[in-house]
Amino acid sequence: MVRWSRLLTLGSLVGVAGGLAAVALDFGLELGSELILQRFIGGGIDTGSVDVLRFDWFVLLLPAFGGLMSGLVVQLLFRESTGHGTDLLTRAFHSGLGVFPLRGPLVKSVAAVGVISCGGSAGPEGPIAALGAAFGSTTGRLLGLSPREKRILLIAGCAGGVGAIFGCPLGGALFATSVPYREPEFESEAMVPAFFASALGYSTFISVAPGNETIRMLGDLQNLGFHSVSELVPYVFLGLLCGLFSIFFATVLHATEKTFARMSRVPVWFRPAIGGLATGAIACALPQVMDGQYALTRVALDLGQQDAATGGFGVWRWPLFFAAVAIAKCLATSCTVGSGASGGVLGPAVFVGAMVGALLASFLSATGLGDFDEPLRLALVPAGMAGVLAGSMRTPLAAIVMVTEMTGSYGLIVPLMVVCMTAYVLGRRYGLNREQLRTAADSPAHAADGLIHILESWRVGDLMEKAPLSVEPRTSLGEIVKTVRPATRPVFAVVDRGNLVGVVSLPDIERVVAESDPMLLETVIAADIMSTQLTTVTPQDDAYEVLNRFRATRHDVLPVVADPRRPRWLGMLSRRAIFDALRERADIIHRMVLEEHAGLSAIDEEGRISELAMAVSPRSRDLIQRRMVPADALGRSLREADFRRVYGVTVLGVENADGTLQFPPDLDQPLDAEQRLIVAAPAAKSRAQG
């Protein structure tokens, strides 16, 4: 409960940070577009119009200038990673232990503002997703959280950024939790924090920048609906078309990235300028590729409908126009982002989808095929947006919800399902995000999921020893020594009227015996030598959390109390008990696997099936042991102590006080009481000692 409360609180905080970052980026883009695009080309070329083939020196050179500035900024301040926003955060999730430093996304977000403000064909959504994820990861790193928790906050931060910049809180959470994978699979552990983060990010954005919704104005989309099965026919064709454009977009982008990567003689910082020049050349033919505010999407259908009534060749100009803009946008985005300029591909994917929907709508108007009225043709635009997003990002469920929220077209759920799933199935082998893995089973982040879930399902109360060794505070040291069996390392609970007041370990006893007169053993009592700095557990704690406490304290046994505030002693829990329970579970899984899959018996002969079924050590429990350094070996080296002859064991390694292991151990380094020895003892000798 405490862990979940912490994650929800932190998820909400990173969601707010993502929302504020979206506000800052949106303000920067608005200011940059006003100072650059509108100032230099606004009077001559309107990116929201249907003008074509309008050469302008500013249109040609501005994207190159933006790319050059982006290359210089990134090269000077951050040069460690390449890729667009969702690429980078997915890489950090799978193979970076959830570590996603803030500096890189912050620098790339600032550079993306310059690129887009200069007419570069990129979107701000990817950088915002990465920046929100970096906020989450950095928060986890500063608080010393585990890699597992850092990954959860990374996903939550991404959800906060996407939910804010797209205006889709539910879709943002679904996108962030599904983007790590190519298959329709969600990061279930991060789902609840991601929902909180996305809700807070969206709320923060609309509170600071109200009315700043760039897509929710394609027309009266809230009144669109689905009425009969016959209407699904154009949506099936739209899904196929969206799938093909998704494949084309991904193929061109990856080919462009490879082309620029092979330009070894061109400085990395100058390559975005070349890509920007190519983008400018495309924009001279079709300036609509510089549209970063979906202006063309808002007017496309009205223009198409007006000209559809004129007949003649004018009817066909609109399908050709929308097809050309969709293709050009794919090429221009590939030149911009593929050359290394900062920017994302989420926004361009949505734009291309809108053009694909408008393409099919204008084609139906031109041909007059079937009885398709104007509301249906209008509905093809948001459906196309969702289709290309689903196919190119391989997030079909998130795409359905995102576009529904962005456009308010809640009556189009059924058509969106058809379009998105068709596009996804057709384009699933391709995708803009190359860091995605197939499923969670392929991710290093989930390599130990089976083991962790088992440990989290076990409670201390089921594993603890309920009748271990215990003494009273006034028990003499002599009486304690008499209860110690040979070759054991017991820990005694010191209990006063049912409450735990301390523990006495064998090193405590050995230290007193070595420093005191043997005749005084009866005068020294447990209260004199017990340790009162206690790390306790309760019966309700899970085994996974307890293992973290074992690691932090380096104890082999932890006392179990009813409540930390009222330490009524209940028993003791040892690390060995957890390992034995895991070994027993591994044996059960081993047997069940062989019964279910007889063919695996071929490798069972090699002793590997247990390791494949469960990430635990091979069943050599009686051979490998962890032992304290004997009192008479303290200050001596392994060579001097001669463990094989004196103790009948072979020292395989030494565990230091900080948890690091020496394999093989340094034979000449003096041993101290803080170290543990990893020894191999003959099985027969080990059983005799037990």
C-alpha cells in the first residue's frame, strides 16, 4: 500500500510537470511561428491553403537554417543518443534500467521548437512524450527508486506529456503504456500511475492554456455517427490505405536515417541542414508540408466538396492533391527527422492520416461510387488520422481512443475499430519506432517477472520460523553458548514479556568470548551484548520487499513482529527459508513442465530445465553456502588461514560489506568481520553439520 501510494503521488507530480512542459513547448511554437514563419513566408505562402508550386527563397532555406541550428545545439549540449522522442524513451525503458536523463530531451525539445518554427516537417508531440518520460525517470533516480519503479514513472511521465499536448487524457495513458511493444500489449504495472499522470497533465495544460486545442475543430464531428453495416465498406478500404501509407512512411524514414548515417564525411551537426534543404525543396512544390497546426486538415473537406460539384477534371484534382500532400509529408518528415534534426513523428503521422482520409473522401465524391453522403465523407478524416497513427506507431487501441478524444467523434467508435485494426494488421511488421519489442516476454525489463510475481504472492507469515531460538534479557552468556550447535550460525531473539527488545548473533557472542575472561561468562547477560538497532518485518510483508531489506542490512535472519510500533515477537525469517521455498516451487514447475511438454526431457538430462523454468540457481543447495569469517581467521588472508585444510571447505568468493563480490577472491587480502565467505563444502559434510 505504501509503495502504491508513493507511485501514485509521484506519478501525479510528473504528470503536472509534463503538462507544464507541454504548455511551455506550445507557447514556444506559437511565438516561434509568429516571429519566423509568419514574418518571412506568411505573406506569400499559406500552409493551410491549396497553393502549389510557389517558389520562395525563404521557403527553401528556412528549414535548412532550422536544421543547422538544431544540429549545432544538440552537438554542443547533447550528443549521446540518436533517434526521435518515442525511440529514445522506449530504449530507456527496455535496456536502460528506466534511466532517461533529463538533459537530452530538454535540449531536443528546445531544438525542436526551432526546427518546427523554421518550417521543418516534424511534430512537437514526440519531444513532449520524451520530456515527460525524462521527468519521471529523473524523479525516480533522485529519490533512489528501483529500476522497476523508475520505469513506471518513465511511462507515467510520457502519459502526462502526450495526454496534455494532444488533449486526450485517456488516450495518452493508453499510448504511453502500450508504446514499448509492437503487439497490442500494455505495461500493466504502470497503468494506474499513467492514468493519474495523464489526467493531471491534461488538466494542467487546459488550466494554463485554455482553448488551445488544435485538432478539435475539423468541423461538427461530435454529431457524426455510425448507422448501418453498409457504411463499413469505405472504412475497410480506408484501413487498407492507411496501412499502406504507414508502411511507406516507416520505410522512407528508416531509409533516410540509413542514408544520412552513411554520410561519414559530413559532420553530424551539418546533416540536419541538408535534410532541411531537402524539406524546403519539397515545400516549394507543396508548402502544406510545413503545416504544423493542422490548418489544411480543417479546410480540406470544404474545399473538396465545393469543387466536387463543378464536374470535369476539377473533380479529380482533389484526390491527386491530397495524395500528393500525404506522400510529400512522409518524404519531408523523413528528411527532417531522419537527418538528425530534433522533432517527433507523432504529429506528422496524424497529419498524413488526415490527408489519407481526405483522399478517400474526395475520391468517393469524384466517382460517385455508392450512396455515401457528406457526413460519411467527413468522418473519413478522423478515421484516417487514427488509422495511420495505429499502423505507424503500432498502438491500435490507443489510436482509437486518442483520435476519439482529440476530435470529439465519439459516435465513430465502430468505424475507428475497423480502420485501426485493418491498418495495424497490414503494417505491423513495419513501424516508426524501431526500439519497440514484440511483447513483454522479449523485454529485459520483464526477464524476472515470473520470479518476482511468485515472491510478491508469498507473505512472511507463511515462510517464517515460528519457534526459533529466543532468550530473555537476563539470560547469561554461558547459557546462550550451551544452546549453540556446532557448525551453525544462530541468531537469538531477546524477548521481554512477549516483546522483541534486541537480537544476539554469533559474532556478538564470539566477540565477547574473545575479549572477556571465560570465568565471566555467567556474569555477562543477553541485555549486555544484544543489538537494539533492529530491522524487523511483519507477517503481511511480501517476500520480494523483504529481500530488499535483507540486501540493505546484510542480515541472514530478520525478526518478525506483529507491528513495528508494538513489537510483539512472532518468529524469525531467514534468507535460507525464502531460497528453499523458491527451490521447492522450481521443483514443482520442473515436474509440471516435463509432464506438459515431454520433448523438453531431452535438455532435462543436461540439468538446464530448472534454470529455464525459473530464474533460480541449480539444485546444489547443500554444496554452496554463505558463511561468516571465523573469529580465528580475522585479520588473516585466505592463504594464511588455509580454509581447505583447517575447515574442510573451498572458498569460492568473498562478499564485501558493500555487497560486491570477489570472484575469484584475493588470496592475500586480510579478512574482516564485515565480509562473508562463499564456500563449497562436500555434500556429506554439509548434511552432517546441519
